[in-house]
Amino acid sequence: MEGGPYPLHDGAADPSPDTIGYRGPTACAAAGITYRQLDYWARTGLVEPSVRAAYGSGTQRLYSFRDVVVLKIVKRFLDTGVALQNIRAAVQHLRARGFRDLERMTLMSDGATVYECSSPDEVVDLLQGGQGIFGIAVGVVWRDVEAALSQLHGERVDTGETLVGNNPADELARRRQNRAV
């Protein structure tokens, strides 16, 4: 996005599957939300689990690390009074972005629109507009979620094995290494 901050737009979901999933209570703990919020957001399509959806009674949703980052961002926007319609547009945009892009992104909102800023100059341009602006440095949220999940349980998608104290940064490092080869 060149030439200044742009309003976020709708986009397609990232098709790449994750190998580690987090059950609802773990996702809630890491994102700082209630299970009721998580359930509502999944049922209304705001933030659906990308690893495994719940089908019928007895199945558990599994959320990816990226899903948990998005959950925490949604919570922060709601806490500052950003309209749900704008949050939905932001979530759709985040789904369309590459996994590594999220870490370098700053999301800004004036309450009416959510913008993606990828450089300090774009943040300054928005701030010079004179209205009140709220910003979320996604990299900070990313690190908060990493720290929280490193203390909680993850689950291997292929085997169902519970991973105690799974560190999602290890998963990201492995992905980067595999991509570089």
C-alpha cells in the first residue's frame, strides 16, 4: 500500500493450514476474551477457527496462532468503541494478508474507519488529520499472544497430541527456515 494509509478492504482467507491448534479455552486465555465472546464470534463468522471448526456436539474448535492474534486485535478494537462493521472489515483484511505481514503492521482507527499503516510516515499522516486516532501495533499483540500461548497447551492437528507450553515462535521459525530452503 503506497502513498499513505488506506482503509482496509475485504479479502479472501489465507488457505495455508496450521499444524498446531489451540482449543477455545486456550484461545480465550491468550486473547483476553470470554468463551461466550469466542463462541459468538465463531457463530457469526467474525473470527472463525482456521484449523478446525466445530461440527456437532462433542467436537472442539481449533484456532491457529494467527487466529488468536486476530481475536486479541478484535478485543482491543471493541474495547475502544470501534464499530463492529469496521472490525469485520479489518478482520477480513487481516485474513487476506500473508502470515509474516501481520507482524509489521499497525492498525489505526478514527472510530469510523480502520486503516492499515505499514510505515511511520503513514501513521504520522493519519495523526496530522486532527481527529482522534487509536492504533494497534500488531507486532506487540503478536508478541503478547506468543508469550501467553507459550504458557498454555496447544494441540497437534495431525495426531491430536497435547503440547504443553508450545511456543508458536518455534513454529514460525521452522516455517521461515523451510521457506528459505
